[in-house]
Amino acid sequence: MTAVASSLVGGGFSLTNHFGHHVTDEDYRGRYVLVFFGFTHCRIVCPRALGKIATALATLGALRDRLQALYVTIDPERDTQDVMRRFIAAYPGFIGLTGSGAEIEAARKSFRVFVGEPLHEDDGYQLPHSAFTHLLDPAGRHVDHWSDILKPDEIAARLTRHLLG
């Protein structure tokens, strides 16, 4: 990804973590930050992507301390702080972020995350959305992204290249 294209993605956010603390992008300066957007009721894409990322993170050893993984909801009405806390417990190393509709919308726009209209099904609902993982450097600049097709070892290799960079 080119520096010009990278500068178009990422930026400020002001949200609430799953512990109930207000956080901004500036709270994570000094560390690499992985950012993935999704929703807790997602049945396939989000659990698969978060599982791959968690597996990759577990292989990083001491490098893991240089990185924070964030899961940002696209469904703030349902994904309250309590819901995020319960959901994110299955994915070690992640911090879940939620907020008001306006706060989530601003974060989504900053990372150019697509969210479609809800699809109501007999057994629940789905929110079509883009499924990219974004990597920010310690200064908060977007340096990489990938879709959910990467395998955990490929994710770990990309992260290692950046962390050792």
C-alpha cells in the first residue's frame, strides 16, 4: 500500500472501551494498533477474523507487547459496553470499543468502513460490512491492511515485519 493511499485511512476516534473508559486514538500512541470493525451478533466473518488475529497474536512472543488489538462495533445500539465485554472475552488481547451512533459513524468514516442496511432473517439479523484489519504505527499512521482471507501465520508474518521494521 502506498503512503498516499494509507493517509486516506485511519485517524481520530473517541469511543468507550469494554471496561467503560473513554478512549481516543491518542491513548494508543507509542504502540502499533490493529483495528477491526464488526458486530457481536455476526455469525461468520467477525468470529473467523478475530480468531485468526488472536491466533496470530499468540505467536508473536515478546513482540506482542508492542501492539494493541481493537474491535470496534458497527452496531452500537446492540453492542453496549456489557455486551462487548462478554463477547471480547473469547478473543485474548483485544479491547472492544463502542460508543454513540455518531461516535461510531465518525470512526467508521475515518477507516472507510462500509456498513449496509440490516438484513433481517428468521434466526436474527446481519449487517453487511467490509472486513478489513487495519494496522496503525506507533504515531497513529495507517501502514497496512488486509482482508479476512489471510491465514494466522500470514498475519503474524506481516505483523512481525512491521514490529521489527
